[in-house]
Amino acid sequence: MTETKTKLPDADDLDWLNKILAKANAGSMEAITELRSFLDGNPQIWQQVGDAALIADQAWISQMFKKNKLGAESLKRVLDELRADLLGNSKNKIEKMLCDVVVSTWLELHYLRSVDADHTNRTAALTNELLKRTESAQRRHSSSMRELVQIRKLLLGDRALAPLRVFSQSKTG
């Protein structure tokens, strides 16, 4: 089976795209039709620009690092590595979506924990609200991890790993 390679847009394509985007954003239906045709021929663009998980990650990263590009770029790599580790070799879309949720909830939880570390000028009401948000993020994160484990068990069926059992050591006297 041969692999299809998509040509990356060149500078002329990008100039044209910027002009079409300006017209499409202004409401031109003709420009929207041209934009759709362009995206049909360039799936790498819409796959990245339209990736909701990456958009959410970028929103959290911008909150965490504001103008710190080293921190932001480093965290992007950490998230990519975490996603890759969680997904492994799986090509299953449901697993990918759940891995995205696990990574996103992990990021949100750690963002909230970092905000909680700074008690400067914080009222009791703000502290209480932050505690509620952090606890909620923890519950969502735990739930997303359970869902990922559960879907993997369902997808593996008979090949599922035996559940982990913990045995206590008996004391001999």
C-alpha cells in the first residue's frame, strides 16, 4: 500500500489563503466555498487548526505561562509525550478522545493547583471557590482515567488483562 503525501502550502498558497480568509470572515459565501475547497485538498491544516483538544491545551497553557515561551513550549512537549504514552499504538478514535480528556483534565488540575499555591491577596471566598474548582477537576480527571481503562477493557474483550488483585500477607506466629 502506498502512502499519500500531501504537499505543504507554499508562500503563494498562504498569501491566497489570507486573502480568502479575510473575505470569508467578512461573510463572502464565494470565499467560504473556496476556503472549503482549499481545506479539502489540505487536510493537515484543518486537522491541526480544528483540533479541539489542542485548542483547549493552548488555552490552559496561555493561562499558565502568559509570556513565558520556554515554559509554554516545554509544557506542549510534556503534553505531547503524555498523550503518546497514553495512546500507545492504538488507532482507535474513542481511545484517542479519552486520552485527550485525560491529558486536558490533568492540565486543568495542575493549573488550578499552581494557582492555589499563590495565596497573595486572596479572600476566603476566593480560596473556597478555588478549592471547589480543584476538587471538581480532580473528580473529572479520575473519572476520565477510569473511562479510559474501562473502554480499553471493552475493546480488548477476551484479550483483556486479568484484573490486579492485592493479597495481604498472612502473619505466621
